[in-house]
Amino acid sequence: MSPVRQRPSPSAARLSRRIESRRARIAVIGMGYVGLPLAVEFAQAGFTVTGIDLNARRVARLMAGRSYIQDVPTAELRGLVRSGRLTATTDFSVLRRADVVSICVPTPLSKQRDPDVSYIVAAVAQVKKHVHPGMLVILESTTYPGTTDELILPELAETGLRVGRDFFLAFSPERVDPGNPVWHTRNTPKVVGGVTPACTEVAVALYRQRLERVVPVSSPQVAEMVKLLENTFRSVNIGLVNELALLCRRLKIDVWEVIEAAASKPFGFMPFYPGPGLGGHCIPIDPFYLSWKARASGFEARFIELAGYINGQMPEYVANLAIQALGQRGTAVRGARILVLGMAYKADIDDVRESPSFDIMKTLEDAGARVEYSDPFVPSLDYFGRRMKSTPLTPRALRRFDCAVIATAHRSFPYGLILRHSKIVVDSRNALRGRRSSKIVRL
Ligand SMILES: NC(=O)c1ccc[n+]([C@@H]2O[C@H](COP(=O)([O-])OP(=O)(O)OC[C@H]3O[C@@H](n4cnc5c(N)ncnc54)[C@H](O)[C@@H]3O)[C@@H](O)[C@H]2O)c1
């Protein structure tokens, strides 16, 4: 089949000119971990940006110039808000005047662990009310291949506007790695796939204004699949090392030493590390978007399901290491006091979404332990409907516990102090590497 040739669209040319001259008005729907840093980048590039969020508290904080995302410094945000480059609102009617709208809403799983695209659907319903000739719509939320074409395009096309001529539609996955000091929105290459070549062209033109490298691909499906491949790649490799960690414990081999030595191979190997399980909004969730899509097309994605199964067992495995260690030292888990170190799902950030620490705590509590947590990034949290506060790490406080479990290797944890004053330390992250003590139980 020969490709359908489209005549150059005057709307595309006009939009590209507005983008290149920074006169294009940009709206970002969803001011979270992804949307806020993106809005800040566009504002810094000289665009006028409006963040739209349903959460009125977030909007009020933004308008007061106060950041709630660790990677966005308040000083930077305040300057942009004061200069009028960045504003925030709960009112979607601003879309009427927007040239570009980027959708960065959550894509969680339903209770049945199927994709929950209701946030995308709700955002698109708002865009549909205000879509107009010359508008570029980009979805950035992680989702299954086909979402842009099957879910968004038919909605927007119902307005009578033609994609690629009147309005433009693309998918561009967000790759932000919260807390990463080297790779951030600006220097992480951006993959872009438009519904038509004109759609890709204008979306590429937009990101080129600020991002260092843009990687165009042939369709939204490819761009959607790229993101899922990246996250599935991580999930599967973490599943593999987690399985290897369980085997190594049985064989009395130090898995951490094995991985470090294997990583000396300069080609064909990439180190992944075992741990207490997956957390965050991406790796535990996104592969299930892909396996759902696979199932819907009659295909069984076995690697993905198996990695999900192995990784899903890890919190319980780590909790059981603590229970066993207590038993070996003559302390019953029932009534034992256990301190979980780190609630954030990874080091040096404050995000507790999907954190395996919750499951570790739950397993220990179900076994009768009295559990507290300590995390300098998470002063308090909601634990299954109960408010908990972070326990400060003092020698006296540490001595109160029968066991400490390192679930997250925050760099600021005082590891020497923890080891000195704890009776047992279960280390699921190799945070105590290089230290020798009979108190340490390494994963
Ligand atoms: N957090 C990450 O590290 C990361 C990295 C890459 C990709 N992603 C993907 O990006 C997307 C967004 O994730 P996030 O971490 O930024 O989520 P988040 O929960 O931090 O932020 C989402 C924001 O969207 C708002 N919102 C929800 N529905 C809305 C609607 N209909 N209209 C307006 N606002 C709405 C929420 O109030 C919230 O402020 C997800 O698909 C996620 O998988 C996240």
C-alpha cells in the first residue's frame, strides 16, 4: 500500500512559526512529577505556559510559587510565576487560547490490575470541548500501544476537525527519572510519534525549542511501545537478579559480589540489582499495560508476567528474612519491635507510591510485630488509613528495636550509627557494603 500523501497544511506552517518565535501558548494538563518539570522547561524556553490541574491545592501552591516536586526548586518556580511565564489553574477554558496542550495525567492500574485510562479519557473530554484549528495535542502519560489512535483520535475527530491538517496529535513518552542528578527533562532524549507526518513535525519542532535531542518515530504506537519496552526491560532484568539473589542465598554466594564482578565486563552486560521489590508509578505498573494489550490481542506475554510475579514476592521475602533472623536469635516476631528504614520507593526521593516498604511492614505486622518507620524524606504518611510519623534515628531510638530493615538506601541514613545501635539489620539494598558484622543479614 502506498503511503497517503498529504498536502502541506497551512495550519502546521502557522503553528511551527508560532512555536519557533515562542509565541505559542502551551497548556500542560496534570501538574505532577511529569507535568510540572515539563511546564517549567517550556516556560524557561520563553513560552507562556499554563498548568491545569484538578487539585486546587496544588494549583494554589504553584500560584504562590511554591514547589511540591523535589526536582523543581522553589526559587526557579517562583521566578517563572512572578514573571507571568508560568501560571496554574483548575479552569480548562484556558485551552481555548492554547496552541499546544500536553497531557500528563496518571495512568494507574484498576483493582483487577488492568489499565485505568479514565484520567486520560477525562482530560481528552476537556480538550475536545476546546480543540480548534492549529492546535497540537500531545499525550505524555505512559499507556498501552494504540491509545492515541484508538482512544484520543476518534474523540477529537468527532469535532469535524481533520488530524494532520486542522489539528495535530502525537504521543511522546516522558522518561523523567525523579532524583537523578545527571539526567533530567532537558537532556534526556525525547521520542515523538505523530498520527501523521505533519503531526510529528510540529511536535518535534516544539520539543526542539528546549530539549537537547528529539527522536522522531513513525507512529504514536511505536512511541507508546518504546516507553513500555524501556520499563519492561527494567522489570524483567530486576526480576532476573531477584531470582538470582534467592538462589545465591541458598548456595551461600554473595549475589552483590557476583553482580559487581560481572559488571567488569565492558560489553554485553548491564548491572541490575536485587531489592525488596518494585515501586513508583512506572516499573510496577507499566509492564501490565503491555501484558493487558498482549492478552487483548490473544498473546501471552510470559516474561512480563513472570518478572511481575518474582518482583511481587520480594517484600514478603525480605520481611521473612527479618522474622527468621529474630527467631535465630531467640526473639519471637509476635510483639517484636521492628524499624523499617526508608518508605520512598528509591533512594533520595520522597515518592512513596507503590513502595514495597508498605508490603514489608504489612507482612511484619500480620506476623504480630510492632512496626515503625524512619525516612528523612517522608516525615509522615498514611499507612492503610493510619497516620504514622517518621521515627528520628538516635542511638536511644535504635536500641528500642529488635530489628531494623533497610528497605531504601537513602544516602543520608547514618549507616554506622544504625549498625552500632541495632540488634539485627536486614539489608535488602547492600547499603552496608564493606561492613562486617554478625548483626547484618544481607539479601
Ligand atoms: N513519576 C514518574 O517518574 C514518571 C516517569 C515517566 C512517566 N510517568 C508517567 O507520567 C504520567 C503522569 O505521572 P506523574 O508521576 O506525573 O503523576 P502525578 O500523580 O504526580 O501527577 C498527575 C497530576 O494530574 C492531575 N490530574 C489527574 N487527572 C486530571 C485531569 N483529568 N485533569 C487535570 N489534572 C488531572 C493530578 O491531580 C496530579 O496533580 C503517568 O502516566 C506516569 O506513568 C511518570
